[in-house]
Amino acid sequence: MKYYLIAGEASGDLHASNLMQGILQHDPQAQFRFFGGDLMASKGGELVKHYREMSFMGFWEVLVNLRQISRNLNYCKKDIAQYKPDAVILVDYPGFNMRIARFAKQAGYKVFYYIAPKVWAWKESRVKALRKYVDKLLIIFPFEVDYFKKHGIDAVYCGNPLVDSLVEAERDGAFIQRNELGTKPIIALLAGSRVQEVKHNLPVMISLAGKLSAYQLVIAGAPSLDYSVYEPYVKGSEVKIIFNQTQELLKHSVAAVVTSGTATLEAALLNVPEVVCYRGSLASMLIAGMFIKVKYISLVNLIMNAEVVRELIQFKLNSQTLFDELSSVLPGQPGREKMLNNFAQLREILGDKGASNRFAEAIVESTKS
């Protein structure tokens, strides 16, 4: 069968690639065409547009790029119509994919939405569109089951696919040697996958260098960005950047500073104490504050329904507050053990590996029927 997938950012590329691998196990003759990234391309099929050309973050940033977004939407619709897939699989990226869901359903294609829009956080009006234009909604957080059932949607939950993507490698000297890192304990800095996130968050993160001389700060470079994005912030400092080894870096780190997003959950599942921080443009954050209706921004806290990891948002994020919160979870501090105990409970809630394969089986069987 023919599958058309759309992922618009790095995390979507990761989860979609694992889903494609699962689809191939249940449908060995599967053909793929997609908007996505390098990880999806490694599974075969044809990459139509890379997510680097589609990644716009924040209300203001989206507004000023509306023309390009419109071009991408029109191109995607035409490409789907020409490809005539048996199934359209939308992976997260709701601003774009909700529009494609409507088009694809009205055009007569079977529509799957993998990693549902976070309508429980904001834009709950999208629930009606999901019910109308999506044949099967595939969700990755256990609390979403009851939420969508309340809204008349029998969503499919098979676990969390991030568990499938965790690296197996243990801490070893080869990683340190390969990346020319020193002997000091590592604090990982994950400043986001978009230029705007790096611009607003990385300078505060790097300010820790002058306060934590016993540690080395290492940036996890986002696969969608190149060194030139980071250079203005690290020039003249001892802060290093490592690309395409985020999980390995986390596994070798004693703590992490992470922008809100999938990476907050990734660090927790890898048992790395963290502080979550997020700054955006003032316009975007003011608009977001009017609509977002959840208590927390990090996935860890949302799943646990408690402030397991400290969140420093917008004006609460500065050099001193970040230093204070991070210091409380460094080795030897009581806050560290408490956080690690909470991470153990989180892993139990999310369950075992194999979610990607189980979701893939649900898609293949539903497409056949």
C-alpha cells in the first residue's frame, strides 16, 4: 500500500521514521512519500520537502511567514492528489496538518493523525475538526484517553514512541574521546530545534559557565540547524557543541537545561535531572498566555500532573534563577534524588518499548479494512 506522511519538525521526523519501520514489518510492500527529514528518508521512499523549510515557531513567527506556509500547503495538497495514497499519516505539527486533514478527508483519503494536537492545552476547538476529518487518532499520553473519550473520540493509545528511540549505549570513554571533551562532569544544554528558540534561550544557558566552573557545558546541536546559528553565542567561550548525538550526550551528563518540548521527556526517560526553561518573543508569549490553559509546559510535569521538574518561563528565566534551580539537582543535592525517584514513576506510567510497532500495526490493519 501507499502511505503519505507529513512531519514538520525534528521530533516528528524521529517518530515518523520509527513508525515507517513498523509499517514495513506489517506491510513489507509499503511505499512511502513524505514531508519530513533525514531519519524518514533512511527508511526508504521519497522525501518531497525537508522540515527545515517548514519550521516556524511562535505566533509572531508564523504570522510573518504566512505566505511561505501557504505555498507549502498548496504544494502538499497537489502532491497528495498526484500520489493517490491509500493512507495519509499526519505526524504532530498541527498548524499545518489540521489543514491537510480537512483536505485529505474531503478528497476521499483515509486519514490517520499520529501524535494528536495538544488540544487539552490550547485550541480545544480543534477537537471538532479531529472528529470530523480524522479516521483514526493515535495518541501517545495516557491521560489523553479519557480526554478524547469525553469528546466522543475513541483514540488509540499504544504507549509512548519516545521509549523506542532511547539509545542503548552506556556511559563510556569513547564518547568523551570522540568529541574531545574534558574530564569535568557534563551539563547538557538543549536550547531547542529552531533559530528563534536558540536566540531567546541559549544566552541565558551559557551564562552558567561563569558560575559552574567545576562542570563543562555542552550544547546538543539541533539537526535542523548548523553551527553558524550557535557561533555568535559560543564564540570566545569554552562551551562546546555536539551535533546528532543528543541522547548520547544526555547519557553522559549529570544534569541538563532543556527548553520545553519532547526533549524534556527525553532527558527524564534517560534519567538526567533537568531544569526546563523557555523564552520566546514578547509578542508570541503574550498571545500564548491568553490561550494556553494548562498548569505546566513540560511533558514530564503534564504526564505526572505535578511539578516534577522546575519550569522557568519568560521573565522568570534569568542567569540567577537558572543557576539556583540547576544547583539544587546537581550531584549531592537532596533535590536530585527526589527527581530521580519521580522519573522512575514516569517510566512505569509510559510502559515498555514497542509502541511504534503497535501503532504501525493499527494503521496497516485499518488501511486494509
